[in-house]
Amino acid sequence: AIAGPMRRMLRQGLAALLLLAFASTCSATWYATEDDPVEASEKPREGSIAEVGSKGNPKTVGVVIITLESRREAVDQFLSETGMCDTFKCMVFNALTKDSIRIHDLKNIGLMQMNSTLNEGEVACALSHRRAMSDFLDDQSITHAVIFEDDVAIESETFSNIIEKREKKDVASLLQEFIATSDSLGWDALNLGRCYDQCHTDTTLVELDAGVRVVKSYRALCAQSYIVTKKGARTMLDYEKTLGLPEDEWRWRAASQQGALNYYSITPRLFTQNRQKDGLHKVAQRMPECWDLEKERREHEKELKELEAADA
């Protein structure tokens, strides 16, 4: 009768100790820089966050880029090209690496589901997103966070078409228009670069300048670029406390299947992924915005015909 409760107490104690250790290695280290953007004076450690960009008037929107140290140059270039740091509070979060992840330990203490098939890289990515959102919640100066992964890229053709029709030509002003809809539409998070979505299920919630729409859809995958509110960050951190699915997959399930998250998307998408071998994602492939239903049907019919021919 004592063995069961005693085992649970020991597991809870071990979990607390490991969480404390994790927190100490991933605690946010804030430091200011003078120019836009510059590298830290000392090599950033995993889980630390650094503010970059110009100082000046108080900024109520934060831009957070989750990056591996090897991708810092590309991140600096992205921030410079978009000019977002002139308007928003920009921060670079040094991602956890797969070498720091011990899946067996995470499962044993209940921080990861026993049947999860996530690998070390996927776990590191998920924990980095959650740590970045946790830091956002701790920062009382900002109301929204625009979170990017280090392989983010502007969807150039879409952006050019949008900018041609707009009076204001910068990325920041476009993002501000998106953010302004959070109260009226009640979204918790807004996907700026969805992929493999079932776009035929889109419900238009509002049409903005230059034909850009905010839509509610069934399966908005990819998490390389999104805006999150304080409420959204709290919901996401509370929803899946034990890791089980990839970061983008559990979000659409939470939104579409459980109704626990108001997770909407921008279409046409503004950002895509430029996957690199040294980035957060190792597989270099093009991730289309919409799932091609007709192509899927043709491939399914082809497979049926091949099976019929094999049986004949």
C-alpha cells in the first residue's frame, strides 16, 4: 500500500529536480546591443535570449527568432532586410540542440508521452518554442510576439504583389494590421506561413488590404512564423504539458478537433521555409501552402489501378 504512493513521490521529486536543472540551463539572459543587429560579446548559450536592434520609443510587439548559433548570420540578414527591429522589439533566442535532449529521461519523469515517436531534434525544437513563449509571458512590456524559426523566408512573389497595392510598403506595417485583428476576431495565434493546409475548408473571417485574408481552416501546419497573444501563449503552454506530437501538429489538433485554441491563418501566406542542413529542420524540401486534393486523388486512383493490375 505504501509502494505506489512512495514511487509517485520519488518520481515527482525527480521531475522537480530535472525541471529545475532544465530551467537553469534555459533561463533567459537579456542583454542590450548598440547597433542593428550585432553579435553578443560572448558566445550565447542554449536557451538564452538576447535583444537586438535599435532602441528608442517603447515597443509593444516583440519579434523572437529561434535559431541555432550556426544560423545567426542568416537571421541577422533576415532582420536587416525586413527592417522589423525599427518598429518592434527584436530578440534572438538560442535554440536548444538535440544533443541536450534525453528522451528516455523525459519519458520516465512524465514530461514526454511514453508512446511518442518524436526524435531529439523535434523535442529540442518544441521545447525552444515553449521557452520562447514563456519568456514572452514574462515580458510585461509587449502584448504580442511574432515568433520565427531560423529558416524563415519571405514569400517573395506574394509579398511583392501585396506591397504593390499598399500605401505602406514595409513588413512591420503589414504585421501591425494582422495584430490589430486579434481582439475583433479573438484569435490566440495567427499562422503567417501555413503549409499543407486543407485550403478548400477555409472560412474567411476578414479581408484586409491588398486581398490578404485571415481565415479559419482545418489543418494549418508549419510553425516557422506565427503571431501569438498572451492568452494564446498561456493556452499553448498549458494544453500539452507532456510532449507527444510535433509542435505544429498538436496545434491544429487543439484548434480543429478539441476547440481549445483559436488558431487562424493568413492567406496568401507571407512567409515560407528555406530549409537548410544547418538549421532547425534538416530536410530541404518545398512546403506548399495548400494540400493538393486533386493530386492526392490522382495518386490514390493510380495506386488502386496498380493493385487491380497486380491482382489480375
